[in-house]
Amino acid sequence: MDTFVVAGAGLTGAKAAETLRAEGFAGRVVIAGAEPDLPYERPPLSKGYLLGQDDRASVFVHDEKWYADQGIEVLTGRRVTALDRSAHEVELAGGERLGYTKLLLATGASPRRLRVPGNDLDGVHYLRRLAHADRLRDALAAGGRVVVAGAGWVGLETAAAARHYGCPVTVVEPGPAPLHATLGPELGGFFADLHRRHGVELRFGTTVTGFAGDSAVSAVLTDDGEIPADVVVVGIGARPETQLAADAGLTVDDGIRVDAGLRTDDPDVFAAGDVAAVWQERYGRHVRVEHWAAATNGGPAAALAMLGREVVHDDLPYFFSDQYDAGMEFTGWFPPGGYDRVVTRGDTEAFHAFWLAGGRVVAGLHVNKWDDGLDAVRELILSGRTVDPARLADPAQPLTE
């Protein structure tokens, strides 16, 4: 009997296993992951679950009964520690070896750590796992002064959550604006104003140099002085968990390199989700995306490829964010040459923004424009048409035209 193994018990692995069964695969399916919980979705950890609006059960992809009914084995707390490609076996924590016919590497990513003095003090939080969200939610609900290191998506969403609980919040960011590396300087002003309107103090051009305190954090040390803190959230990005693949001799370069069918150098080993750097013919390079859509779309695509189907996984990158009363969706990707213009349409409360390169739309987002959404934006990107910036900026001109 064929055995398909998934290394990594997250959303990618759960969606892959779900697709295998939906497509009629009758062999053994095993998901093995390091965490003690069943596979769950991560966006709620910095959104509804952190805010106390979503209950714990709602974050899980499926419940235990569903996996049992589908004949899918989920080995929680059993991280895959080694891969023996020649023997077609993986080794689990504890030493057990498990044979596979096909293997999906869905090991995800882990938070980047601030390597500064005091990093191990109580009250210094990272947000990636459900257990992290549990601890952080309790800390925010208890009140106190919150300092967020990093003005990326996790940093801004946790800052919004802290204000929801009434905590005074300071965000420390070495760059010149929020999301500067992700969206560029043009949109940073919107997110800075959004947080300032909700009472967040923003300190740009400032670097965290350490944390002060006895057993628990009491202050954040920066190159611009000391900031009192009872709770610290570090949100400075994530790194792909590629060690398993690298040790097995697979090609790794900012992720596990796979072709458009999510195949690694080994025809029986696939990779998907946050950890995969996928060949995108559209961009002429490998692209790794660390967001929800990479998991929810990549898992099923990998399952089909494992079943021998012809797969081209070239979905446009997509992510979303909720902060206060602002809901945002983004799609597209900036090519290696970047972009040369940003065009906006709408007002400061609800608008679209488009990134152009050579007169063509390469990425776009909307804030609170749910009627128009992203469908027309995707069409603009995929068409490759040159556009008239003046018409693009005019709300009276339908995006479809």
C-alpha cells in the first residue's frame, strides 16, 4: 500500500491530506508535526482569536473526528527530524522511522528572533503558534504597557489588538515607515496615520538593542533611549524551516526550491506553503510567499502533483490584514526591478492602490473596498496590459474597463 507522508502539521498539510482523500487516494496518509495541536489556521492568531472574538475551536482546519473518518493519521508532537531519501524514510522525534512513497515537506516558518540581551525575559513574546497566541492574549487582557518591535503585518495587527484591550502601545521600527519593505513608502503613511488615530506611538528609525528587567521585562532598550514595558511583542519576520531539506541534500535558497509542480530535486519529495520557493514563469524566478494563501492553495496543488497530475502552481500571491476598522487585501508581487509608480483611487477611508512597472499593473490592494474587491485587480495583473494611470486613478472609470 502506498504511504503519503506530510512533514508539518499545519494548514498546508491538512489541505494536502484533504485533497488526497477527495481525489480518491486510498493509501495511507500520515501528517506529522511538532506542535501538540491538530492543524490550525494562523491568521486568527493575530486577528480574531487574539482579540477574543473567535473561540479556540474555530481556528482548527478539522476536528479529530474528521481525520478519523477520513483515515488520516495525525501525529501531533512528533516532528520529522531527519529524511533518508535513499531509503524513502523519515525519522520522527523519539527515533521512530516511517517509510513513504511520496513525501510533502510543509514545515512552514518560524519567527525571527531578536538576538539582544534580555531576550529570554518573561513578557517577551513571539507570535507564530497557538500557544503563543494564548499567552499573548492573556498578557494583553491583563493590561500594561506594550511595546511592539517591528512594524510589519504581525507587529501592526498585535498593536491593534493591544489597543483593543486598552493597553498603551509603542511601536519601534528601524525603517522609515510601517511595511516599508513590503509595500514601499507610498502606503506606509496610511498605516502610520491609522495607528496614530488609535493612540499608538510610532518610533521610526529606531533599533531595539536589548530588554531590561530582573526575571520579567520592564523596559525596551533602544538606540534612542529606554521605553517602559510590561509586554513586548517581537514581530520582525519569519524564516523558512529548511534544515530538514538541506540536511537531505535538497536545494535550499530562501526556502526549499521546487518547480511549478511543487517538486523538489527528488521526484518523490514535494514542498508547499511558507517553506517552498516556487518557480514562477510569470516572474522568471523562484518566489516564496509567507501568507495564508500559499498554504491553502499550495497544499491541494502539492497533493495533486503527488498523485501524478500535471500541476502548474502559479497563483498570484495574496494576503489580507484587519486592523481596527480597516480591512485590507493585497495581490501580486513586485518583480526584481521593483516598480516605478503607485496609483491610488478613492479616499482615505476606502481606496485601491496599484503598483505599476513599465505601465503595467504588477500588484494591487484595496482597503475597505469590498464591492470592487480584488477580482478586477487580478485581471489587470494577469492581462499584462498597459494602462492609462489617469483612468486607473479615476473612481468613475470601472476597473473592468
